[in-house]
Amino acid sequence: LNLDSIQSDYIKKHIDKIYNYDTWGAKYNYLVVYANTKDFAQFCTKYQEFLRKFKFPIKVKNAVVERDIENCSEIRLYDSELERNGSTTIITHIVVNIECD
């Protein structure tokens, strides 16, 4: 995804695609978000808020778990832990700042 703001319908479309294509129920899925915005921190805060409110297509165990990345100021990782047929699956959201000054 290439975003300059939180575009809920566009993000939803891509999350839904992941779960429509993943017919095997893979433990890990990934969504890369290229943030083309002047205020990366604010974008990330709004992205986390979006994930907390989002209606995932399967049961949510934990909508947002931020993972710490050392020595990397322009990337954020967020895991959404979901339950699919009794198994935990994780979609990792990789948010990359492409508007670096």
C-alpha cells in the first residue's frame, strides 16, 4: 500500500485480499505500508487507531502489538493477532516512512 493518509476502505480492501487468498490459513501474513506523509509519528498513531477499530474478517485476539525495532527510525512493525479455526495467525503490518527529510 502507498498511503499519504489513513484510507480505511483501501486498507480494508488489502487486508480482506490477504484472507481471501490465504486459503491454507498461514500462520504469518504481511502487509507493507509505504507512508508518504510529513508527520510519520502521527501517521503511525492513526494507523494503530485504525487497527484497534478495524473489523477483521476473523476473530481478533489482539488488534495491535507494536514490535520494537532497534536502530531503525523510519520503520514501524505492528502485529495483529487473530484466531482462525482455533489457531493463532498473525498479520504483520510493516509501515515504512518514504517521506524522509
